[in-house]
Amino acid sequence: MEYPIKGDVALIKAFRADTVGNLVYRKTARNFGPVMATAASITIVQVSEIVQPGGIDPEVVITPGIFVDRIVKIAGVSPVAEAGAAG
């Protein structure tokens, strides 16, 4: 039997978050971000944009805010510029 991995801290990057901690990812960040957020005791998220609650459509939320402990916004990086550079 394989036991699940339990991390102390998960550092993940998301595209957008609301102030409650609901997350939206872009591209390959969606592969491991949600899994690590649920596996760690403390989850710290780096985002490009923070919006008010209700600013994210509930249908596109990938990680619910219950798994997020801290949100850090990157200064000087616009979400539109980040989306264009990666695309």
C-alpha cells in the first residue's frame, strides 16, 4: 500500500485569485497546483491579479479558497502581459 504524500508547505502559482482564496490557473500550472494545495498543511499562492469575491465565475474556479492560507500578488506584472507572453 502506498501512503499519500503530505507536504508541510506548498508554494504554487495561479493566474488569478479572489480575496477569499479561490484560484484560477493557466496552462500547465493546472497540473500540480490543485493537487499540492490539497496535500499541504500550508498553501502559499503567487498570483498576478487579486479580485473581489464574486469576480471569478464559480464555474472556472479550480482550487477552492478553503485550501489556501496566504496569497501573494506579484507587483509590476500585468495579467494581460503574462497571458500574452506565455501564449
